[in-house]
Amino acid sequence: NKILAIFVCLLWGTAFASVKFGLSYLTPLHLCGVRFTLAGIFLIPLLIYKKNDWNQCMKEWRFLLKFAFIQTVIQYSLFNFGLDKVAAAVSAIIIGIGPLMAAVMAHIFLPNDKLTVKKSVAIALGILGVVFISLSKGFDGGSLNLEFWIGLTCLFLSCASGFYADITVKKYSGKRSPYVLAAMGNLLGGIIIYVLAV
């Protein structure tokens, strides 16, 4: 499990540079739509291998559509728009605030998830670090870099959307398969984004 976790981290680490490169050739929405539609298609064989209950999927289409909209359409459209305006390295640091936002949102939406003093101090320090980086990059020669701040806002909203999706899954997923959530979230979300991009 640790090796798989490290592998996932390595893959996620390449996402910023890869998306930035792709944005040289496609619009943020086109790239996002292609990326997640293909990801969903590639995961279908895994669902077949896992002998997924397709009838159950059909019964839960509303939840799957809601999940796809929050987790893929909103989160990654904003991610691509943000990355289009902010350097990949800075974007990676900004997105790194995600776990801090997750801790705050979990405290708000999940009654059993309490903020301790240590958690609160860690969150405050993390946010201060991101604020420092943002201020240092958000002014170009003393003038306001509006494009950077628009991108930064998109990245923050992307984080919030992603962790709201995680909390939604934690609260309502029950016995839903993570493979189904990943495949259908990517496929449905990717198709919606691609249609919006046309």
C-alpha cells in the first residue's frame, strides 16, 4: 500500500507540468474534457474485471452525476483555468493547501471531526505560507498582477470543490465502490466538460 501511495504521489506530481504543457495546444476546458473522458474509458475494463454491478450503477445515477459534477466538472475545470494563469511550480504549492482546507471543511461538515490546537496551529502556519507566496508573486514590479490573482482564486475554489466532493462521498457513499466512483466520475464529468468546451 505504501508503494502504491508513493506511485500515486509521483503521478500527481507530474500533473502540473503535463497540464501546463497541454494548455499550449488546447483550451483549459478542451484539455480537461479529453483528459477525464479518456481516464473514465480506461477505467471501464477495471470495472468489468471487478465484476461491477451495473444495475446498481443505474440505480445510483443521480449520486454519480452529482459526484461527477462536483469532483470533476467544477474542480478540474477550475484547476485548468487556474493553471493556465499561474506557473506550474506555484500552482503545486497552492494546491498543497488542500489538506488544510480539508481539515477545516471536515470540521464544519462532519460532527465527529474536531479541530485540535495542534491542527489549528498547523493550518494557520500553512495558510500563512501560502499567503506569503501569493503576495510575493501577485505583484509584478509593484503593480497588481490581475491574471495571477484570477488564477489563484480558481485554484483555491478547485481545492474547496475537491474536498467538498470528498466529504460528500464520506457522508453518503455507503457501500459504493471506489472503482465505480472513480470511473463514472471521470467519464461523466469528462463528457460534460467536453460538451461545454465545444
